[in-house]
Amino acid sequence: MKDNRERKFASIILAAGKGTRMNSPLAKVMHPIMGRPMLWYSIQCARQAGAGDIVVVVGHQAELVKETVASAGVKFADQLEQLGTGHAVLVTRPFLKGFQGTILILCGDVPLLKDETIEALKTYHATEKATLTVLTTLLKDPKGYGRIIKDAHQNILRIVEERDATPAEREVREINTGIYCVESEFLFDAIEKIGNKNAQQEYYLTDIVGIAVRQGQVAKAYIAADPDEVMGINSQEDLRRAEELLRRASVSV
């Protein structure tokens, strides 16, 4: 019999944000890249990865987002209040009730992610028998990103935000991309344990790493070789760069 995580696979796509730095009235994930909203690329990535259920978390301009990608055959979870990424995952729980297996958490503003990278992430997660695997990458200048802190055996100890990092931790070049493979039973149990005692009073998804470590669960990191592939779109400049990279990739195929 196959391992359960090979048989059952679902995906959550975080797409509720407004995207203030885009300086546009349009919801961030609705901005087009090569004629398609950037959210479309994340949905296709989840589908290619073999996800049966795909739940898209919507918030800002929710109805427009739903109408635009309605034909994709996904479910929509409404995040009525923007209380952080941890809260965004929590609102998907009713849609994945009874699901047991691996959940791929994607961001709706990361359109360049390749199918082979997600396949490698899934394989690594299963091979390591991990409860939680974070997709990471190495940056020459990691300024502004959460750093991945590991032990000598390459297990993740925690993800530390730059403002909370020590000088030594700020030297770490491995950063969090916000993309995860997580076992479902652990995920929804851990999400309920997340607090919001931070400057933003939000529930951070990154806190599940610390919970996994405290429980003695296996928490790993899989490094994406190409930082461009996991870049999030936060500005019009990012959008133009992503379109150029996508055009180059399509021409070289």
C-alpha cells in the first residue's frame, strides 16, 4: 500500500490580500501576467501537483476573484477580516473537513513557480517523513525576509523575522518563501494554537514551525535553486520583471 501522503493531496492558495504596494485599485492576484491573472498560475501549479481539492482564500475584491477563476473548479474560503496568514489557513478548515494527507500551501502572488520544483518538494517531504516542509531559497541579499534557522542535522528550528533576528541570524541567507507541504492533522491542530501577540496582532503561519519543533515533529526545508522562481509580486516593477522572465521561459521551450 502506498504512503498516505502519496495517495491524498490537497492545496490551499492564499489570495486574500489587497497588495497596497501595487498602487492599483485591483486586487494583487488579479493583475495580469501574459494575459492571465497571476492567481491562475498558482491554481495551475496546484493542479499539476495532483491536488484533488484546491481551496483559494479570498478577501479583497472576493467576488471579482471568484468570477475570474470560477472555471478553474476550485473552492473559495472567505477571509472576511485580514488577520494574517495563519488565520487565512484556518478559514479553509470547513472545506477540508475529514481530509487526511498532505496539504500544499501556495501563495497567489508567486506565478513563476515551476511544476518540477513542487514535485521535488513533495518527494523530499515524503522521503524525509516530515510533518512540515518549508520551501526556501538562498538570496545574496536576504534583507527583509524571514530567516531559516536550522540545527546540525538540517532540521528547521524556527523561522525568525528580520526585526527579531540577532546579528548572527541576519547573516543567514536561507529565507522563507511562504510555501509549505504540511500534514493535515498537524496543520489544523497547530493553527488553533497560534497566538497574535506581535506588533501586527496577526496570526502568522510561520508559527507552526515552532509548534512542530516543540512537539518533536520532523520539520525540514527544501531549497529552490532559482530565487526568481519563488519571487512574490509586490510592486508594478515586480510584475514587469515576472512577465519578462515568463516570456523568456516560454520562448526557450
